Amino acid sequence: MLFEPISFTLKDGRQCILRPASENDAEEMLAFRNKSIAETDFLLQYPEEMADYTIEKQLNFISRMINSENDILYIAVVDGKIAGTGQITFNSRIKLKHRASIGIALMKEYWGLGIGSGIFREIIKSAENRGGVTQLELEVIEGNHRAIRLYEKFGFETVAFRPDAIRLKDGTMLKEFIMVKKL
Ligand SMILES: CC(C)(COP(=O)(O)OP(=O)(O)OC[C@H]1O[C@@H](n2cnc3c(N)ncnc32)[C@H](O)[C@@H]1OP(=O)(O)O)[C@@H](O)C(=O)NCCC(=O)NCCS
């Protein structure tokens, strides 16, 4: 879904623009995706699992996001570079349409500057404006304190966890918490 870009000031004084993706972003978004998953264990893929994620797939994803009635993809841009993305996906089925799910990822050099908070402010506004959405949901891996702090700041509460949801290459098992915010 398309939306009007907005901008806000980061903790270091720079401006961050939140705008929809365009096909021109495909190459940079692919590089962003590869880099961001290599920088943390708190996203769901390992870099080698992205090997078959081609520029065509990235273009298809962007085009789907632009044309979708049920997804909003926010691209966070700082100094002309993609710093992160946030996505809200609304359900279209009658029994599920009061629920929406959220995902977010930033490159490490942009953590802690307030971009996550800026994206969440907009995502929550978009859900409130949609009408009929009463529950926002997300999942977060055990130990991701920065993410959990962000979500709690915006009113999300942990309602359940999946034991042993994530198995890292070294065998470490981690829980996945399910967090919910009522609108
Ligand atoms: C999680 C993530 C989206 C947070 O975004 P961010 O822009 O870094 O978050 P913000 O700067 O808006 O900070 C959010 C809160 O976290 C808190 N915080 C900052 N550093 C922290 C730390 N090391 N530990 C705990 N909380 C921390 C801040 O206090 C801030 O709250 P405040 O504004 O009231 O001070 C981002 O760090 C990220 O992309 N991480 C890697 C990918 C990831 O984990 N995605 C989420 C998967 S569920």
C-alpha cells in the first residue's frame, strides 16, 4: 500500500524519512536484507539462506507491497541510505480481520537512534486509521532486549511463548515470545 512519506528527527539530530518502497530500491533493499540478517541472531534467517533470493524476487516483493491492500512496508531512509524497514500485515479474512502482525529490522549502525520508535508510531497510527483492527501482534526471540523494550514502550504485552522455537547453529535453543497490543 502506498502512503505519504513522513520525516522525524533522530536522537543524533539527523532526519529519518519513512516512505513506501519503489522498484528503484530493489538492489539496495537486497543488500540491506543480506547485511541486516548477518548482523543479528534475532532475525529468522542465516545469510546463506538468502543465496537464492534474487533481484527478481526482491522486485516482486516490492511490487506486491506497493499493490497490496493488506500490507504497508515502511522504508526508513537516513542520509539517503536505507537504514531499515517495518511492515504491518492486516488480515483480510472475516474471522481474522481484527488482527494485524508487525515485523521490523534495522541495520546495526542505526540501532538506538529512535528509528524503531518512529516506525512503530506510524504503524500503530495506520492500524488505528484502518478501522476494525483491535489487536496488533508480533513475535520476538528471547534475549532481544532492545526489541522487547521498544514493544513494551508502545504497549505490547507478552501473552505466551513457544519453547525451543529457535535453534542456533551452536545448538542453543531460544524461546519465542508472542506479544500483543490491544487497540
Ligand atoms: C529492535 C530494533 C527494531 C529496535 O529499533 P531501534 O531504532 O534500535 O529502537 P529505538 O532507538 O527506537 O529504541 C527503543 C527503545 O529501546 C531501548 N534500548 C536501547 N538500547 C537498548 C538496549 N541495549 N537494551 C534494552 N533496551 C534498549 C531504548 O531505551 C528505547 O526506548 P526509549 O526511546 O524510551 O529510550 C532494532 O534494534 C533492530 O532492528 N534490531 C535487529 C533486528 C531485530 O531484532 N528486529 C526485531 C525482530 S522481533
